[in-house]
Amino acid sequence: MVADHEKGGITSGFGDRFGAVAIGRNEGEKLHRCLQSLTAANCVVYVDSGSSDRSVQYARDLGLEVVELDMSLPFTAARARNAGFRRLRERAPEIRYVQYVDGDCEIRPDWPDRAVAFLEAHPDFAVVFGRRRERYPRLTVYNWLCDQEWNGPAGEVRACGGDSMMRVIAVEATEGYRDDMIAGEEPEFCLRLRAAGWRIWRLPDEMTLHDAAMTSFWQWWRRTMRSGFAFAQGASLHRAAPERHFLWESRRALLWGLWLPLGCLACTLALWPWGLLMWLLYPLQFLRQTIRNPGSMLDRTTISFFQLLGRFPEALGQIKFFWGRMLGRQAPLIEYK
């Protein structure tokens, strides 16, 4: 158990009922804030994926249980969470709930009580999560896009993100995350939870502060490419009805990021100069998305621009997935920071 006097900690009336699993890789000061925000938990396990900084030593200095993943196997967040959950159950078999948190996030002080209270009152729900906010949303447009991505309506939903409070018996019954998924592991896990009869709820309350630390276009590009990889992998696993998991997202990315550009190029070459008109599909799609998006005109146009541009790295991510599957290889992590 983490000492409850640590700076930045929180108090909770449900501390004996939940444990926490934090995962990280070279998060530095962000990990310090993350671990210090988990002091209310019955037990905290930190899982490290080959950090070269002092992450492991820092967690041990706090008195936390530390799991260092075998570096001979591919790292994934899913694998780290599963390893942390197993160690948590060994150390604290009495807990009923587990809070998963990424090492670049900080739990808000009142979140654990709200989350556990909800699960206590609603035994048919396996997962509850809240609003994840960016710590510095206006630092770069890429941080701001992340903050917009986390912003969804409260209520029953189909999937959660990496930070969430889960019911232990539900995690055990569905055997946790798939170790081999390098991205999109949460929606895939939630799909299996829902298939088993469990439900998922998003609260309007603030849950975590996240530090994306995206300062360059190429970080955004790689993060979006990772999303495309997740779409392809998810669709390959659950593309059949009724779920059709990530099937539309996969087809959309391939349409706008691969097949349509090739078609426009072919028309341009074959029907010059009239073939250039085909490229007007992109500004028309930009206009359509701008009309549909919420917020101010600046916000709407910014989101629309990156939504449309993002189809290209999403398509590349799918190509990466299919190429790796054709060669029989598991893809390495697609890291953006």
C-alpha cells in the first residue's frame, strides 16, 4: 500500500476496495505525478516496458510493487496491463475493482470515490470512466486535438480508453486484454465484455490529466498511423456482424487515404486536364465535415482539416498491419514520443 502522506495524494472512502495498475515507459516527471496521485488505492502496481530513465527506481522508492516486462517479447500496453493485473491480484486478492492508468496521466483527487460508488450501485456495469483532459491543451494544436478526442457525452457507451475503473470479476472472466494488440486494445476488450453481458458507462466527472507532449507534426502523424493499425487489427478480429468492429473506420481510411488518391491520380493522367476535377472531392469532404463538427468556426475547420489529413497516416497504418500479417510478424510499437 502506498503511504497516504505522499505529496499530491488523495484520500478515498473506498481505498480498501480498489487497486491500481500504472504502466509506463520513460515517462520521467509525468510518471512521478501519476504514481503520487494513486495513494488512496489498496495496492499499486507499476509495470515498466523497458525504460532507460529512473522510472523503475522511482516507483520502488515510493514502496510500490514493480513489474519489469521481459524485453525479449514485444512491448504493448495490453501486455503491461495484464501483467500488472496479475501481480495486483497476487498482492491484494481482496480488491473488487482495478483502476488502470497510463504513466503520462494523473488521477483527479475525487475520481476513485465517484468511480467505485458507481460500480457499487450498478452491479451490471464492468467499466466506468470519466473525462480525460490534456494538461496543456493550448500548447500545440496536436495537444488540443487530443483534448477534443477525449471529450465525449456521458452515458452508456461501447468502449473506454486506457484510463478506467473496472470490476475485477469482469476482467478475470474475459481474460483481460489481448497481449498482441499494439493499439486499440481497449475497444476490443470492451467488445468482449459487452458480449459477455457487461455494460460500460462514461461519467461526466473529470478523471485524469493527460500530458500528450506532442510538439511536432510527425508525432501527430505517427499517433494517427497507430490508430489506422488498430482499425485494421480490430476489423480483422471482429469484422463480422453484429459488431463489425472498426470495419467502417478501416474502409473509410483506405478510401480517402489510398484508393481515392490513386483513382484521382489515374483520372488526372488519363483525362488531363478534366481529370483534375476529381481532386475536388477532398475540399468538398472538408466542407462537409466542417458543417457537421461542433464548436466555433476555427475549431470546426481545424478538426476537419486534421480529420481529412489523418486518413493518409491511417491508411499507412493499415498497410503496415497487412504487410506484417502477410510476413507472419508481429509489428513493433508505433511510438509517437
